[in-house]
Amino acid sequence: MTSAERFRSIWRDPAGYGRSVKQETGRSILGFFCSYAPVELIYAAGVLPFRLFGTRGEISLADTHLQSYCCSLVRGGLEDALKGNLDFLDGAVFPHTCDSIQRLSDIWRLNAGFVHHFDAVLPVKLNTESARQYMIDVLSGFCRELETAFGKQIRDADINAAICEYNQIRKQLKALYAIRSQNPGLFEPSAVHWIMTAAMVMEPAAFLREITAFLDQIRSSAGAAAQTGRKRLMLAGGICTHPDVYDLLARAGADLVWDDLCTGARYFEGAIAEDTKDPVAAVADRYLSRSVCPAKHADITARGRHLVDAARQQGADGVIFLQLKFCDPHAFDYPYLKQFLDEAQIPSLLIEIEDQPPPGGQLLTRLETFVDML
Amino acid sequence: MADNQKKHDPAKKAPKIQAVSRMKEIMTNYYIDAKTAREQGKKVAWITSGGPVEPLIAMDVIPVYPENHGAMIGASKMGAQLCEKAEEMGYSRDLCSYARADIADSVQKTGPIGGLPEPDMLVCCNNICGTVLKWYETAARYYKVPLFILDTPFVHTEFSDSARKYVLSQIYEYIAFLETHCGTKMNYDRMEEVGRLSVEGTGLWQAVLDTCAHRPAPMTAFDAFFHLALIVTLRGTRTAVDYYRQLLDELNQRIADGVSMVPDEKYRLLWDNLPVWYKTRWLSEKFAAHDAALVADTYTSAWSGMLPDMGGQTFLEAMAETYTKVYINISIDRMFDIVANMIEKYQVDGMVMHSNRSCKPYSLGQYDLRQMIMDRLGVPTLIIEADMVDERAFSESQIDTRIDAFMETLKS
Ligand code: SF4
Ligand code: SF4
């Protein structure tokens, strides 16, 4: 199997991959929903951190626990857990993010029946010294809980090793994004999405091998491809689990060149200081300095500036907002982000995604109209 | 309408609560005061309903509550119109209707009091939700004024020592913020005095709610929704203390005179979540027609839950824990304990849950809470899907039928 094929197969069935890891290695696996889950610490405890994306199937069991006005990530995640689709997990960790995830943690703890459950109640504020100290306290506390749960002492050296490994991964993902931005024609429309999914569930060492092989191969063919001359677009939002969107964008005649998604660029932004005396603080500092998620508070115009800067740097002709229905933090920021883009004369389009993406034909027409207008 | 459900009989109506007119007077004066703050050389701070207002009072800053304003918008049935305006501005229809209505009114100023007085500063405590964080960020960008966030970590299974330390240090940061933006120093004696008044007022509010433990109840949750305004907006003032003392005396007198709010009270219900502000009258008459009184609710009691356990601490120290452990900043299982307590204390026969699409931290988890209440306590529970301010989310005929059906099961 080529690296590309492997990424694709993991993307198609992440749970199948998780189950195979469990069967082959017997190692503990911990699920998480959010880019504020400190994967380095989980990995340092000898546990595989495994990102959850919510089911792609029908919702039936989650309906008895959650009202209809709850985002598809939370509903889909609970559905997967209740259906037994996540039977390879030893438990999950819930870093504090939004109101919906906060309640999902309760419902999950009371109903999902996993052995372990962790709440990492991180600060919401990321711009003060006391918040930093509290973040470090929470992360250290989480380490102690991991030690008790999995019976392995976490030494600073383990955390530093994990930091190095994840920094490598971040570096490669950043390189991947840079190559795509320069040469979008080299990739299948959804290829980067498959890779990002794999990056968040795979064994770090295995992923690093595959991504390195993939990049070597792409680089060797890079000379062949030229600029496509198509319109350059950027995606903005939380999470995108609908690969149709990528194909439709391509069919609408545009290249996707960058994103500001938590399952995209926000995942690999910001390296962690390596080999420090206080690696937990180093992990905290990345969260404090990285571009902020809308469920957290730092500078009140930081996201707007960041989006405009990224769009300019990547030479994007337009931005597509992918808005998960019922996602409050992102919906609250949309008007102001759009205003920032308007002021920078960068056109944008809002697409709201419910459990299922909008019907393909209709979405394609909207995307085509948008691309034509650029 | 079911046959055995009585038509509302105005002649049998309980005498009105006299304190209401005093309350209206206080609130009118308060808003006049807030609207003329500039002329009086005073500063205005917007603050969230669950936020620690006491330092503002001690610094002579006028606190203004956008959520109370949201409730007024709802009660004046202006919610749908303002929410639509917010949607035109790009705010999704799925966002909290307090926030939507208020953001729209900031621009439009057509609400019940012609727009809130503009803030000089913003104080946001996220012990009620993540919505207020985003809402206040929006306000900070719009009004270009300083914003202080008091971050109160959610209490899933424990209130940790590190959380306690974090919140306490923020309380001092909060005071420093006020000192900077008011240009004066905090008077800590005054602060403790305000703290004492706050504790006293909160205790009186609890006593007011407790009168409903009496059978029949001298008032209902619908009255509590109205009388709540002072413990939210004027907590820490003598005005609130005096008012609640007056109200408490009157309610005790009603008990002594055998006056009940629902004339033939037979069924006692517990309400969960925010009121449906534009339908309080309709709902109150609907339940009364079934001889059912809403004798308690989790919403108005959230403020008496703020009664700190002083235990030799200063008010500021006690505040850290109190404000972090408010009703909706805790897990479902902790909520269950509180609800179970209320069910016993107020001798409740059934529970009515407002599944409020505006308020995710309050509403998500209700299905599990209901299941626990039914399984462990055997108390029947009805869920009504609605919204506190946006009338478009209220289906009267459907809710009417559901209440009738629920009351039939209670009666059988
Ligand atoms: S941040 Fe948005 S998408 Fe993520 S869990 Fe919360 S509501 Fe859902
Ligand atoms: S109604 Fe709920 S979401 Fe809205 S401000 Fe109040 S607590 Fe927050």
C-alpha cells in the first residue's frame, strides 16, 4: 500500500484502525474531541491519543440524551460511543471547550461505560499569568491521573520525547500545507484531509514514517506540476468531516490552498520548546501562544487578524466559512471575521453544515457562483 | 381543553402581592439612574447575571445586566423582531436569544427601554455559559471598552484546589481592573460591608423562596421570576435587603391568612430552566387551571445557591468558591442532588423542564437528569421545547396539549 492509500484507508475507517492497533499491540487508547487535548502528555503515559470525529451514520441512540439543537460532532460522538463503535477505547479525555462538549462529558461519563474518564478543565482565558499557572496545574494534575489510571510513571524525559515526536509531525504537516499551497495541482482534492485525519489517530511513529515517505514522493514529482491558474481558496471554521466539500470545491473550479480549521492548520501551528526542564509548562505555553480557538479567550481581534494574514500570505482569492450548525463559538465569531475579511477586500461565503452536508447539487451551484465572482 | 380542567375564574384569583408596585418603582429608578450615569459622573459596567457584582457596588460603579434586559425584551414580546435583526447582522438563529436580542438592540435601540446605557467597561463571568464570553467579546469590539473575564472552571466531579487558587487570584485582578478604569482605590471596609449586604439579601431571597414550602404556597415560581430582578441587579445594596424583607413579611402574612396563589392548589410542580418570558401569564394560568402551582424552580434559586459558606473567610475569599459552584456550572449528577433536595423540601409532585434552545449549558443534559429523577425518585417529568425570548420557537397548541396530558397522568 502506498502512503497515500494507507492514509485514505485510515480516513475511511478510523475505528477499524484503532481496533487493529488495540488487537496487535494491546496498548491503551484514549479518545479526544478537541485540539486542546494534550496529546504529548497522553502519549508520554504510553497511551495512544485518538481523535474522535463523530459518526457518519444515522443518529438513533444519542437522541435519548441530546436535544436536536446540539452540534453534529457532539451528537455523532455520543452515538459512536453508545453504539459500541469505539469499543477499542479505554476512555476519553474532555478538555474544557464549549458548553456542548462540557455537557457531553457528563453524559459520556454517566452512560458510555468506558473504564476511564478524564476532564481537563483548562482555563478559558489564555492571556494572563494566573491562567498560565492554572493551565500548568491542570496539565500536571492530568499527568498524575494518567499515571494512576494506566500505572506508568510519566517522567519529564518521556514528555520531552513525546514533544519531539509531535513537533516532527507538526513540521511535516506544515511542509505538506506549504507544498499544497505552492502546487495545489499535485494533490487529489481530499488528500490533505485524509492525511490530517490519519495524523490525529495514528501511532505517531508510524504516521511520521508514512508522511515522510509521502512528502519525499510528492517533492520528487513537484517539478512536473505547474500552477493551475485556478482560484485559490481557504477554509475557515472548526472541523470539517465532509470530504464532499473538497471534491465540490475542485469541481467548482477552485484550489483549496490553506485553512483555519481545528482539524487543519490549527492542529500543527506552533512548536513546543524541546528538552526543557519543565516540559508540562512547555506544552501549556504552546496553547497559550498558538492562534486561539473561538471557545477560548485571548486578544479579542486576534482571530480576525490571523485569518486576514493567512489569506494574504497564502494568496487566497476567497474564504469559505464551514459552519457546523449549532456550534455557538464559531457562529458568534462569524460576523466579525467576515467584517475583517470585507475590510481587507477578501470575499467570503458561509456554508452551514448540519448532520449531513447540504445537497451536492445545490452546494456546487453556490460554490460555482462564488468562484465565478472572484 | 380537557373536561375536568376548570376555566380560569377571575373572581377566585388570589390577592395580588402588594410589594410588586415597590419593586417596579425600584427598577424604574435603577434604570433612570443607569441611563443618567454620565450626568452623575458615574461609570457603568455591564456584567453577566452570575457575575460578582459586589466589587462594582463597592466602587460605586452602576452595574447593568444585558440578560435582565433580554428578559424585559422577552416579556415585552419584542424578542422575535430583535432576534431577526441580529440574524440579518449575521448572527445565527441558533445562538442564545438574550445575546441576539441584546446585540441587535445595541445597534437599533428600539427595545423596551430604548437601548441599554452604554458601558464604560465589561465584566464577564463564565460561570453560566460560554455564550457570555462570546457575547461580551462582541460588545468589547463594538463599544471599544475594556473587558474583564472572570474564568470559573466548570465543576464536573470536583472543585479543585488549583481552580480555587485561580479564581481567587482573578478576584484580585478584577479589583485591580476596576481600580485602573475607575481611577480610584478599592475601599476594603466598604467591600466587606457590601459583602455583608449581599449575603443578607441572598439569605432573604432564599427565605422568600422557602415560603413556598408551605402548603398551599403563598406565591409561585412565576412570581419568583418577577421578584428575582433585585437579587440579580442590586445584590449587595440596602435597597435589595429592605425590599426582600418587605416581601418576606407580606408572604408570611399570606401564609398566616391562608392565602394561596393558586386558589385550589392540589398539585405542586418544580420548574427547570429559564422562564418563557413572553408566555409567563399564559403558562401560569394554564397550570392554575389544573390546580397546579409551580412551587419552586431551579432558575431563581440559583441566586440563593450563591449564599457563601463564610467559615471565617473574608467575603472576597468566599466569593471564589460560591461563584464557581453555581447551579449551571456543575455536572448533571451534582444538579440531580440539588433537584432531589428541592423535590423533597417543596413536596413536589411533578417536574416541568423547559428545554430551552437558547441555553445549551442548562438544557443539554436535561434528558439524563429527567431519567434520574424518574428512576430514582419516581417523580413524573414533562419536557417543553421552547425558547426564553424568541417567540418563534414556541408552539402553543402543542405545548397546551402536552401540559394537559401530563396533568392527566399526575391526576390519575
Ligand atoms: S466547538 Fe462547536 S463544533 Fe466543537 S463541540 Fe463545541 S459546538 Fe460542537
Ligand atoms: S440563557 Fe444560557 S446561554 Fe444565554 S446567556 Fe444565559 S446562561 Fe448563557
